[in-house]
Amino acid sequence: MSQRAVFDTDRLAPTYFRLALPVVFSMVVTLVYNLADTYFIARTGDAMLVAGVSLCAPVFTALMALGNIYGQGGNSLIARLLGGGDRNSVRRVSAFCFYVAILTGIAVAAPLLLLRRPVLGLLGASENTFAHARDYYTVIVAGAPVVILSFIHTNLIRSEGLSTLSMAATVSGSLLNIALDPLFISVFGWGARGAALATVLGYALTDVLGIYFVKRRTAALSVDIRRARVSRGELGQIFSVGITAAITNIATSVCLVFMNQFLLPYGDGKIAALGIVLKVTMVVQLMLVGFSFGGVPLFGYLYGAGEREKLKKLLRFCTLFLCGLALAESLAVFLLAGPLIRGFIGDAAIVADGTAMLRWQVSGMVFCAVVLLYTCLFQASGKALQALALSLSRQGLIFVAVFLVATRVAGYNGFLVCQPAADALSAALALILYRKAFKQNN
């Protein structure tokens, strides 16, 4: 398969959309799954069930982070190796990422299960929510190898330009999850445990399809354990990009813990409202993530091939496009905030709290778009320090600093405004890092 045919660098915008749209569609289906998951849980009318499951979001985000170490780190390296024409190294790197992801999942599942009670306490589980949180947590953690592995081939397949196959694996798993949710949660009466089981089985299907596509449809990727080795330099490149990508997810988990702990004295109802709000916020954010990460193979390929002017041209186009998309989406969600929350749960207090939270959450999404795009650019071009700085900003050090100051000064109102403030500061940091990194490179 010719790389010239896969990445048409003379028609940047069409090539970008060909790569990004399947990723976005996968994100939309993932979004529907997340909303459906929350919807079926909320339809039970049990606010404590909603809160209990919401408390476990940082655990799932942490598993996602581990998968992204090898998924996004491997994607970035493989895209650059393909740009340089080194397919033998691509086979080694892809096989390594596959097997090390499985081992990582096994390694983290055991201690997390043993430390279940203290971890749930740290996440903010109360006497009312502990049982639900425990049921969801146990199944998700036991399925850690399956969840982590799902992020490997869905990322690596895209490095060959096969975004449609990546989409097919992701969509199939999400659809299975959506189909199983009402059956497990309501019909069988398994509640939080059923929601978690449906999630793990959906990711298992994504794993199976990913392996099939690698063996049957890709030209350079491999799952041959005999090839699963990398040099010290390659491992450093995987980790330098992958860990910075993972830090975004880990930092998000830490921030969720901060928010849940802050809301605990205000009652479990506000924690339930935040759980619904964060799901609805994905309406905007996952679209932005899809268009940002969808361009990573092309960013990496252009950088690896030395096409700097084309890379800058593509970046300008993506920046304008994503900012416009973020503005349109966030405006729609802002205006429809009340009905959106009410669609999940009828509790008047939760709807009122959720409406205010949601409007503040989406008000900084234009800045979020800038942070996501430039983080992906730094990852694709192997600029680990810049990617790390951004990964530690919006949902990391900048957020925590703003959170601590805002909540101390304004209490609950400070809690509401901390995310858009952190978004704006992080976007400014992204532009400063870009100017310095690429000016120096030129």
C-alpha cells in the first residue's frame, strides 16, 4: 500500500477530513453510548445510583490513560516511521504496544481490587452511594486488561490511514454496550454492576475486531509476539508522547476527585448533577477530540516527511475550523441546558444545579479546542515537553490552581467558574508554546 496514496498532501483539507471524520463518528457513537449509559441509570429514578456510578469516572479515565500511553504513543511513532518508510520498525512497535497493554491491564487490576474500599473513600463515596460505587468499580477494574487494550489498535490502525476500520471497531463495541445497558440494568436488575458489565463486553468486542483488522487488513501492523520488541530509543519515544497523552486522562481523574470531594458537603444530589453534566459536556468535547486526534497521523506524517509549510497551512485551517465548531456547539448546549439535564432526571433540585454547572462548563470550549488541537500537534511531532506542559494545564496544574483559589474566594460560585478560567489560561499557554517550539524548529 503506497503512503502517497494514503496521505494526499497536495489536498490537505480533504485528506484531513477523510482521516478525521471516521474518528469523529466513532466519538459520536461513544458519546451516544455514554449518554445512553447515564440515561438508563438515571431512568431508575435512584439519584444515589447515579451518584455512585459517577464517582467511578476517575477510575475509568485512569484506565483510558494507561491505554493511551501505548495507543497514542505508538500512533505518533508509527506515523513518523511510515513517513520515513520504515515498515519493519512499524511491525515491531505495533506488536510491542499490543502485548505490553495486556500486561499493564493485569498488573493494575489486582492492586486496585485489593484496595477497593480506600480507593472508593478517596473518590468520595458516602454511606448512601458506597454500594453502587463498589458494584460498578469491581467489574470495571476486573475488566482493566480488556478496557486498556481497546485503545491500542483503534489508535494504531489510524496511523496507516485506515480510520474507517478503527471507527468500525469502536462503533461495534459501543452499539453492543448500548444494547446491553437496558437489559442488564433494568430487565435483569443488576444496576451499577450491569452497567459496568455492558461496558466491559463492549470493549471486548472492540478488541476482537481490532485484532482481526490488524491481521487481515493492515499492511504494516502486527500482533506477532516474536516481533514484540523495541529499542531503548523507540521506547523513549513511545513513553515521551504516550505518557504526556495519558497525563491528560490522569489529570482529569485527579480533578474529578477534587470536584467530588468539594461537593460532598453540599450533598450527593450535587454529585449526581455533576455526573450528568460531565456526560452532556461530551456532546461538545468529544467532537473536538475527534477532529483533533483525527489529524494526528497527517500531522505526524507531514512532520516526518519534512513538509513544514504544509504542516503550518493545515494547522491554520484546523484552528479556525475547530474554534468555529466549538463556538456553535457550546452555544447550542448553553441555550438548551435545562431541557438537556431534565431529559436525564426529573428531580427539580438536580436539574437546577445541573443547568448552572453545564452552562459554565461549556462556556470555555473555544479555548478547549485550541488546547486539544495543539496538544495533538505536539504529540504527532514528537515534542514531548510541550505536550506534557499542555497535558498538565487545562485538567491539571492550572485547573487545580484556579480551583483552589476560586473556591477559597467564592465558595460554590468559584467552583462553577474554575473550568472556563482554566480553559482560557491553558489556551494562552498553548499558543506561547507553539510559537517558541516551531520558531526554534524553523
